[in-house]
Amino acid sequence: MSNPKDVIAAARVDGTRLWASLEQMAQIGATDKGGVSRLALTELDRASRDLFVSWAREAGCTVRIDRMGNIFARRAGRNPAAAPVLTGSHADTQPKGGRYDGIYGVLGALEVVRTLNDANISTEHPIDVVVWTNEEGSRFAPAMIGSGVFSGAYPLEYGLSRADSAGTTIEQALEGIDYDGAEAVGGIDVHAVYELHIEQGAILERSGHTIGVVTGGQGQRWYELTLNGTNAHAGTTPMDLRRDALAGAARVITFVEELGRRYAPHGRATVGMIEARPNSRNTVPGECFFTVEFRHPDANVLAEMDAALRDEVASIAQRAGLTSQLAQIFEYAPVDFAAECIGAVRSAANALDYPHADIVSGAGHDACHLARVVPTGMIFVPCIDGISHNEAEAITQKWAEAGANVLLHAVMHSAGASRVV
């Protein structure tokens, strides 16, 4: 009889099976350039959900669907009353997205269940493999809405009432693809949550680390800024008499870029949208609208960036003879993941001898919502050249297998694994 501890320590996922599942799923919504276009709650999303559900049932899971369309595929634990360990991600994509963002975390979690079955390993806690609804926010805004309702960030009525550009609500779309479940959303005890994901950046690949031990998620602040000057003739208005709103915006944009670099390595500062008005080639722009976004894992730093932006905008506007209207339109507090989950991921990477490093998530994830109410951890693997939200998004089979192995051992730790002979 094998020592149960030895069997658990030796457990490894089937990397070839995981890769084959990823490749098969990627055919649903496949694009000509090798990516995937599978918007939330479309017929293609239905097909991906149906395939996942069929695989989960083949693996012996019971499947539940809540009113937000979140899917929970449960592998029973020894104690039916024990709170489950949740692990998964999302299946929806960007309009021209990659084949690993989100779905890798779902199928990596399913591979954990398959591996436990193969090794005849039981767990004290049930394990729920989860597919969260509308993580991307491409069709319905905001993003991460399924996990947001589950975690209490949004009321159910708000989630169901979100509409796409054609006016179709999430509630109507769920009914249309037959994923309008009857289960209540959230309100249950959860023992721990793990999400496996591609990094969506280049830090791990460039540093030569296979595993990112995610310690938290960056906070975000979004702003809308309008500078007003005077429309003027480009040929007849001397430079010293101009009140050029676009030139003022250029100075602010340069400052925003410098501010992000000031708070490296975690600082992020971006101007993503700009509209000069009247947008005529021979008119000095009298108005300019643009957006500013800050990200950082420290709330105090975000407050410093906020104050610096406000001071600089006022100074630039005064020097240029402009007026300004600066409004913060969104704030998302930094997220700290649970020490016990971070420790489980780090211990798994150490035991499996994978090069690893602590990392902060620059993107929003379902795990960030869940971390506010449940002990949560994340695992990152590299993606080639840091490319994501792009048809060229790519990872290697070796990375996919490594991340799933770390997930396996973290989940076994939290779920209380033992071998049944």
C-alpha cells in the first residue's frame, strides 16, 4: 500500500490532456489569426459552456448554475457540510481575444479534478470548478459582473439588468442561451478561492520565472478631464495670444507619463482617450477632453498621484489661460490576497521546484472581487511577449502544465487531501 502522503506529494496533472482540452475549446469562436472571439452569453459562449459542462460531468461532477449564469461543477468532499474550495475563471473573451485568457483557469481547474480522480485522492472539502459570467465586460459593462454579484459588490437586480449596445439585458441573454439558473447567487460559506491565469504582461517571461505568486491586485482611479480655451484661426492668431486646449492637454499627458514612472515599478499612469474640439486642421483647439487612469497596489500612493494630478492640472491651466474640469469617475481599492492562500501557492511552487516570484496583478480579475469576502489566491504563468487581449496571445504547454500543477497542490492543501485506496 502506498503512503498517502507520498501519493499526494507525487501528484501531477496530465499536461498533454490539459493542452488538448485548451486546443479543443479554442475551436469554439476561433478566428483566422489564431485567436478566439467568444463574447459573453452569445451562442458561442453557450457552446463553450456546454462543452465544459459535459467534461465536468464526465469527471463525476455535479453541476449547478446560479441566477447570474455562474457555473459550479462540484467534486464531492468527504464532508458534505464543509465549505467548498472554489477554483476557476471565465470562458468569455474579448472581441478579438486570445485562446488562454480566462479559459486556461477554468480548464486548469478541471484538470485538477481529473488528476485527483486518476490518483484516487479524496478531499475533506468539496471542490467547485467555477465559470464566472461576463468577466471581460466586452458585451456587458461592467466587467467581472458574475463574480461581483456573487461577492456582494453588486445587487442581483443590477447584474441582471446590464444591457449590451442592442439593449439586450444579461437576464434576457441568459434565458436565450438556457443558462438562467435557479440557484441563489452567493450567500454561501466558501473555504478558499484560487484562480489560475496567464499574467497578461511580460514580467515573468523577462525575469525567467515560471510561476507568479500573486500577492494582490492594483487599485485603480479613473478620471475625465476637460480643458477649455478659445477656438482660433490657425493662421492669424499669434502664438502668444493663443489659448490652446490641446497644447495644454499635451503638457498634462506628459506629466501623467512621468508620474507613472515616478512610482515604478508598480505605478501605472495612462491617458487612453482624447478628443480635441472642433478637430479641424486649421483651427486652434478651444476644447480638449481626455481620460486619465492610475493604478497602484498601495492606496496611499494612489492618493499621492491624485493630489499631484490635481495640482499640475491647475498649474498648467493657469499658465496657459485655460479653465479645467477634472472629475474622478471610478475608484477601485487595492486588493490584498489572503496570506494562507499566498503561502499555499508559494509552498507548492517550492515543492515542485518551479522558478517563482511574487507579483502584483495589474489587471482586474474575478479573484479580486472574491478576495474582499473570501480567502483568495492567484497563480500566474507567463505569456509570450506579454501579449494578451489579442489574437496573438500565446503560452507554452510547459507553462500551462506548471501552473496547473501549482494549482493542484494549492487546492489539495486547502481542501484537505488524503488518498483513498
